[in-house]
Amino acid sequence: MSPWSVLLADEQATVALGGEVGGLIQAAGGALVFLQGGLGAGKTTFTRGVLQAFGHRGAVKSPTYTLVEPYELNGGAQVYHFDLYRLGDPEELEYMGIRDYFSSGVTCLVEWPARGEGFLPAADLLIELAVVTIPGGSPGRQASISAHSECGRNILAALQRAHSAAGKS
């Protein structure tokens, strides 16, 4: 399945896409999502949407210094938000028990996954976010989503169907 891309006009659109993906992840029973993009590309904003789909109503901050922020949500759902930007060495993940987070039925969102290469399992979904100029000349984001497992392919296919049915790009 080829990657699917969508333009996001503003922060609200980024949160909304995160909410759509979050709802599909919740229906799938969990997933491992890698979030790539430069500083300020909207990775944590997207994560806020995913967490809101799971019922979280509080603030969402990037766990840049703590590496992981756990959330226990609707019906006991577990979501872990990782930010590996400040990771000194991927081996540090082993010391923090990284493998314990990736169990069945859990959702993990990992910002800067390349910094944990060799210690992270393969992602179900890879979401790449980039700052772009949208038609009309204002700044926005482009999200490109690719699937890397059966779970990811099911989520991506459902997302594409929803956007096609709604007449969205």
C-alpha cells in the first residue's frame, strides 16, 4: 500500500487528523506509530488528537526530558507517548525497559524514532509531518502516512475510505 498524503491547513486540522487516526487505532486495539518531522512539524500536536480520541482532556506535552509520558484512558486503554529527541544512545532504551511498553493492546506514539533504531520494534504506521505552504500562501502541514504491518494497512485503508467518502483529499 502506497503512502497517503493530506494537507493540513492549521493546528486544528492536525489535531483532527490525529483524532481520526486515534479512533481507528482504538478500534484496532492498539498500534505502534512512528512520528517523523523536524522541530515544529506538529508531531506533539498530532499526538494530542490521538490522545483526545482515547478520551484524554488534559494538556499534552512532549516528553523531551522524561522520554515517555504514560496515559491510562477510556476503559483502561494504555497510550505511551515517547520523544527520543534527547536520547544520547539508543542503548539507553534497553535500560529503561523499552520492550515492556510494546505489548499487545497498547498504543505507542514515538517521536524521533530513528534515534532508537535497533531497539524499537517495527512500526504499524509511519506518519511524516512537514511544514509546507498551502494554496493561498499560508503555512500549514503535510502529513504522509504509510503502513508497515497488517494492522497499519487496515488503519490506513479505513482512513482513506473515510476521507474518500467525505470528499476530503
